[in-house]
Amino acid sequence: MTDFRRRLLPLFAALLLSACSGESEQQQDAVATGPATTTPIATAQTKAQPVPLGSGFDFYVLSLSWSPSWCLENDPSGRSQQCAAENDHGFIVHGLWPQNEQGYPEFCRTRESDRVPEALGRTLFDIMPSMGLIGHEWRKHGSCSGLSQKDYFTVLRAAREKVTIPSALHSETRQRTNAAEIEASLTAANPGLRNDALAVTCAAGRVDEVRICFNKDLSFRACNAIDRGGCKMKNLSLPAIP
């Protein structure tokens, strides 16, 4: 073997070893990273997003209006979108109200417009079917949340979605009930919700509203003043959904 060939042999051996080592590392990387490409995505999709946190008040009250009662009193002919015969609204959102331990703020000064754009308002029609109501609630209550219009209504929807309405309270037949029965039904359907965190209101012998108290992060909380203001009647009508 010539001196030239003897000098080339170590070089060929080094190149061959490097190629084999590189292939092995690539295979290990593929095995290590393969499963991880799907797991973080699935986790991100199921993780709940925190709601925007308001400021300048102590807690929220979510007011849910029993639409059939409101329509009987205010629009028996069904001319409004809320009360039209083709709709079957049960509980709708009356509002999400910033509250203090004593009293509540209203009609606060804000850099946001008084007017709620129709494009934003219409995204709420499934739970709050009236631009007039949406605009009023923003001006009177939402303006005191320390949030933008978009964030306030984001929190409002999140609060509504936090509450499960039992099927017994979504009836197409007229019922006789009372506040205690409604509260028991709601607390059973919503883990963490207690009797001292909600109240049922009434008007003209009919169920009017359910009011539920939340911390700013939308966890349920006690609110004695709201609870004490609940309906005391023993026999109430729950009008049927049209």
C-alpha cells in the first residue's frame, strides 16, 4: 500500500463515523419530539381563559330576567324581538351590575362611547335580545366596570355561561312555584353556588328575575344584601315560554 493510500484511510474512517453518528442523533430527535407536537396543542385548547378583571367596585350581580313574565307585563302582543312569537326565550340577561358592599355605582364617566355599535350588540342577541337593553345596560352599569365595551360584554357572556339553568326552569307550561324551590333547583345544578349568593325577585305574583353574585373573576360569592332583597311570596307563577 502506498503512503498516499495509508494517509487517506483515517480520513475515510472519520467521515464514515460522523455520518453514522449524525443519522443516529436525527432519529433520536425525531423520537423525542414526535409525541410533543400534539400534546401542548390539546392542552391549550382545553384551558379556560381568564376573564378581563374590572375595577372600581367590589363584585358583580348577574340579573337574569324571566322573559315570559316581562313580555306579559310590557309587550303582550309580541311586537318586540324579545317577545315575538317565533322566539322561545326563557331567562335572558337583564344585565351584569358592578356592586359595592354598600350600594352600587351607576352612569360612570368613561372614555368609551355611550352608544354600543350594532355589530357588537348583535353578537349578544342570543342571551340579550334588544339593542335598547344592551345600550342602557352599558351606559348605566357597564360604564362603571372599569372595562371597555368589548371586555364588559365579554365578561357578561362569560357570567351567563357560568350558570346552568335546570330543565325544570325552562318550561313550556305554566307552573306554580316559589323562590325557595327555584333557588334549590339552581344550587343543585351549579356546584359552588349557595343560597346566600342569589335571590329570586317577583312582580305581580310572577317570577321576575334571578340575581346571582360573582367575584370579579366570576367565582360565586355570598351577597347578603342581594339575598335579603329576594321575593317572600310563597306562591308564584312561572309563566310558560310561548
